[in-house]
Amino acid sequence: MANKAVLEGGPDDLPERTAAVPAPGEDLKIPHRGGYEHFRSTTRTQDGPDGRLPVYEWWERTESAE
């Protein structure tokens, strides 16, 4: 079980392209520029410095209520 995932898509200025995964298959919500970038699990994996990680695709942005 991987506890990190590769992030694909989303804003070009997203500082990290890997993120902690709370539970396998669970959507990720990454705080960014006063809102959140949402990523969904895919069936793909990618090899990198942290080993083979699941790939999560960007699917939407929501604004923060603050």
C-alpha cells in the first residue's frame, strides 16, 4: 500500500507533485491559492524516486469560504 501519490494535472504552479494519501482510493484535497485542488485516484501508477506510486488526476477546484 502506497502512502503517497503522484499528482497529475491541475495548476502549473502547484508546488508539490506528490502528496500523502489518507486511504487508498480516497480523493485528495490540496490547499492552494485560497482554495482547494481536488484529485481523484486512477488505475495508473508511475515509477519515481519514491518507488511505484498511484497516479491521481486533477478534476476540479473549489474556493475557500474564508
